[in-house]
Amino acid sequence: MRDDRSVSKPHEGHSEPEKKEQSLKGAFASVMILGAFLAITWIGVFILFVARD
Amino acid sequence: MTDSKLSTFDRKDGQLVIAHVLFAFAALLLGGIAGMLQGMVKGGTISLPANIGYYELLTAHGVLMALIFTTYFIVGFLYSGVSQTLGGRLLPLTKKLGWIGYWLMSIGTLIGVVVILLGKASVLYTFYAPMKASPWFYVALALVVIGSWLSGFGIFYQYVQWRKTNKGKLSPLFAFMSVITMLLWQIATIGVAIEVVVQLIPWSFGWVETVNVVLSRTLFWFFGHPLVYFWLLPAYMCWYVIIPKIIGGKIFSDALARMSFVLFLLFSIPVGFHHQLMEPGISHFWKYLQVVLTFMVVIPSLMTAFSLFATFELNGRSKGTKGLFGWVKVLPWKDVRFFAPFMGMLIFIPAGAGGLINASNQMNAVVHNTLWVTGHFHLTVATSVALTFFGIVYWLIPVVTGRVLTPRLNKLGMIQTIIWCVGMFFMSGSMHTVGLLGSPRRTAYSTYDDHPDAIMWIPYHVAMAIGGIILFAGVLLIIYNLIALMRAPKGETEYPIGEVSDASEPTPRFLENWKLWIALTVILIVIAYTIPVIDQINNPTPGSPGYVTW
Amino acid sequence: MHMHRLEKIWLTAGVSMLVVFLLVLGIMTFGRGIAPPNEHIHRIDPTKVSETPPFDKPQITKIGDNVYKAVMVAYAFGYDPIPMEVPTGATVHFEITSSDVVHGFEIPGTNVNVMVTPGEVSHVSHTFDKPGEYLILCNEYCGIAHEMMKTTLVVK
């Protein structure tokens, strides 16, 4: 995907030029917990499926 | 016009929005009464008078909640945001289409409800052939769908006009998402429209003898899965666009929000076979292919989860919170406009986990047509989506009627949200558990001749009934809150449209390339459906005559 | 399109998880034959079920060493034949069709769970390792007495 044909942002906000990568470690930790929950429930029902076959 | 300066909402537009919202909640009340009674019958607590059937109530509950409450609320909500962000008022043609759509849908709903309550259409909201309802039931559904199409055309028209007068500008995020939602709806409903108009109406009037059952089910589920995304996307719109403003933060990324909506458009339609995994007439290959496509539609939800947490975290950091989860503390926990949708988001995590399991090809055998599935969509649509819609009401009604949310109503809203979550914990929790034990969905009270397996299910059914009663209290409270909002003190309420974070990257232009997205959507549908559907038509299942088995 | 580094890691992890799930399901389906039911398509005129073999005589027959074939008809509101009995450890191949509306065919506690669609024949197999009276019930709404639609399979 190419960024070069981008248009200006919808809001004329004045971006602080340099601060690119903000700290999002809290968001990252949250989604990883979410992902673990998805995996655990799926594996749980998968085991039930195999056990019943 | 995405700026959020205090401006009065157009009163005439407001009437259209209010008309939709009130109709939606009238449907919620009727559907809620039916739902509570069903729960009590199934739990063995009461039996209905002889002239009211359990399945009649179940049909009314499904149609009123899943089709009427949702569609009316969605159209009302989208029109409000389109009016707000695309020029400050609805164009005359848009408003006209909105009202014609409203009346067509209302006539359809009225006919449908009467036919259902007369016991002529106890076929549930999925109306699987060859159970044959009164032809007027199908006509009623067709009117609802056609009405919603006109409302969608109104949104497209306003969007196109805005683009013409604002050449080169990026459209407001709310409007972009509204267009995606309605586009998804228009494409998806083609399937059910063909089923109803070409197959069911001529057959139920007796003009043709038989119906191709397998084809009718395929056409239904072509619509049936994107239907759930039609419910979900407006809730996502609230989460992406409204919630950042309410918490006093910024939208994490406009580009990623648009990208996730595009992915929903592409991948939520060619996936209907995952509702038909356990049935004959479709080969393994095509089932599996659509399972793969179904898993693709999980990706935009994974993106959304990150975006929302990021919005919350950046908001916290801008307010000086520290640590991994310090941002949690500065969220407005006592503001129902945040709290209700937030509970919706949280509950979408188990809801999504269940969805992944449902779509997992052969694993579907564990849960197919059990109460697990009922529990699943009571988390998705009846909690994540419904709570978000409830949360919207607390600012939308004040905005469009020129009133303000009072602290007392805010508090009642908080209580309503908690009641809903507690009721759903009992109801959906029991449904999920007893579903894994094999208890079937869509059944009245039964012990299956005192079979030990079925006896073991009864306590869970009782817990479901208790949950249902708690939820009905929640329905009554939200209805009270709605009426109280309509009589709240006069004042100015701002339409909460979020602004994009200054630090986020600009939005690439290709995201508004509609020709590209529509073409890709069509290509995916063609790949997923052409061969199996041609096979179902050229090599058809022997036709079935109609049956009235209720 | 620009993405935050941590979002890239998250999406990579999430998508990998989905790919692993799909691989497991795909290998089971196409490699090991543990698939959703109904690979083969067998059509039947739903109005002539009672005169079309083998469904004119619904019955359970022994076709091999502790292997049985159950030819069954689902109708509003029951199943033929009754009663059914097999020894412990028997593998039963069910072949079911409907003589009226759409029905379900579910044996709680097992993975037997198929739709029975008029005009089609549904196939599903299961090995009954434990003795007991297995409940067979309809899990697709089929009319006024849907909740009464059941039968049993006795495994001795």
C-alpha cells in the first residue's frame, strides 16, 4: 500500500513533527490478553470436539 | 464540517431521526415482552394460554428484535450523523427518501406483526422453506427491505453531492462508514430479496407448486451473515468516531478505521456457508473456502480492538497517566454515554471468541443449533450492539430535540447498563454452557420423555428465564429513560464527533476508491458462490410443496 | 499505510493464530476425513419418500463386523424406525432424509449433528463406545410439536 498519494488530514491539526511512535504498550498488552482468550476458548472447544468424535 | 463546534441540529432532520428511534424502541418493548414470556415457558415456570403459541412469540421476538429494532435504529443513527457531518442538514431528496423508506418499512412491519400474531406465520425470523407462511408475511418483509434500500439511497445521494461540492477533500469518517454500512446492506439484501420475491412469494400464493429448499437456504444465508455485520458496523462507528470525543480524547487513526470498514465490506458477504456447514447439498471444498473467508473478516475486528485500546491509552497519556494500565483510571466511568458502549466492547470479546468457534468447519458440530448459538448472538447483537445503541440514545435524543442529559437520567442509564449486563450474564452464560451439553435452541419446554440428558439441562433453562426477567426490567428502564429524555430540560447538546489524533498518519486516497472496493466485493462473492449456486440451480434438489406444521 | 510497530506485531500474531486454526481444520477435513457431514449429494423426491428405496423401509441393518447402517426418515414430529439397538462399540452409519420440512438430527454428547433437508439425504457416522440410552432429537424448528420430536438409540 502506498502513502505517496495521500491527501491532507480531515482536520487541520498541527502535528508535532517528530513524535512518531507513541508508547502503546498498554494497548498492546490488552490486545495480547484478548488474543490469548480467543486461543484458549477455541482450543477448549476443539478438545471437546476431538473427545466426542 | 467535521468540526464539532456547538451548532443546533436541524429540527426537521431531527424529526426523521426521532421517528426512527421511537419506532425502534417500540419494537424493542414488544419484542422484549415476547422474549421474557418465552424464557419463562422454556424454563417451565409458566404455560401460555391455549391461543398463544410459543413459536408465535419466538417469531415475533426474532423479527422485532433482529430485523425491526436494529434496522430502524441504524437508519435513524446514520441519518443523524450524515446530517451532522455532510453539510449540517439533510438534502431535500435525502430527507424525502428517508421518510418514504420509513413509511414503507412501517407498513411492512405492521402487516408482518399482524400476520405473526394471527398465527399465520410461525416460521421464525429465518422462515426456512418448506414451512409456508401466509404470503403477506413475505410481502411484509419485502416492504421492510425495500424501505431500507430507499433510506440507503438517501445516504448515498448526500455523500455523492458532498463529494461533488468538496472536490479533493477527504469525506468525514462518519459519512464514509455510513456509506460502507449501507453498501454492505444493499448488496447483502439482494440474496434475501431474490429468495422472497422469486421463490417464496409465488410459491406461497400458489402460483408455483414447489420450492428449491437448498437454494432458498443458500440465498437466505447470503444475506444472513452480512446482516450481523449490518448490526455491528454502526456500533463500531460509535466506538471509532463517537467514543473518542466522549472520553475527551482523539481518534487513533482515520486511515486504519477506514481500512477496517473496507475489509468488513469485502469479507462479510462471501461467508454464508458457515451457517450451512452441517447441511447436505454443498461440498466440503466450498464450505471450507467460505470458512477461510470468514476468518478473514476477523482481521478488521483485531484491528479495531487495537485502535480502541490505543485511543484509550493515548487519551490517558495526554492526561499524564503512567504505567501499563494507568489510562484505565481516567476513562469516564460514571458517564453512561461511555459506560454502556464500553460494556458493549468488553462483551464483544467473548462474543467474538464464540463466533470463531461457530465458524470452525467441522467443529460446528459441537454447537450447531444448540443454545450455545442463541447465547452467542445474545452477546453480539443483544449486548455489544444493543448496549452501544442504548449509550447513543443518551446524547442523540438531546442533540436532535435540543435538550440536555440530566445527572439523574445519567444515573438511571448507568443502572440500566448494569441490569442488562447482569441479566445477560445469567441468560447468555447459561445458554453457552447448556449448549455445549447439547440442549437445542428454538424449543419450548421439554424433558424429552424424562431423558436424563434433558433433565440435566433444566436448571440452566431456569437460569435463562431468570436472566430474561432481569433483561425485561432493563427493557422497561431504557423505555422509561427514552421517554424521560424526550422531556428533559431544554438546552444545547453537542453532537459528539471525534477528531483524529494529530500524531496519526494522513489517510491514503485509495481508501475512497469505491469502484475498486465494489469490484473486489463482487469478485469475492463470485468466487465464493458462483459454482455452488449454479450447481444448485442446474442440478436442483427435487422441489418441496409447502407445509403448515404449526 | 503506516502502522504502529506494536500494532504490526499484534496483527501478525492474531493472523498467525487464525492461520494455525485454519490449517488444523483443513488438515482434518481433507487429510484425515474428519469433516463436516454430507460430502456426497444424494437427491430424492421429498413427496415420494415412502415409496423410494431404501427409505420405503426405514431400518437398522448390520453391514459388517459391528458396523451398522441406519436408514431413517425424519418427519413432523418423529423419526423412523423405532426402536433402535446396537451393541457397545458399534459404528453406525446414519442415512436420513425428511418427508416434509427441514429437521435436525442431533445426539447430545456426540458430534452427531446434521441438518435433514427435504430432497437431500444426510450422512453421518458415529462409533458408540459407551453403553447407554442415547437421545436423538430434532434441533431445527419444524412446527408446533418440535420440542417433542425425538427418538432413542440403545447401546448395550
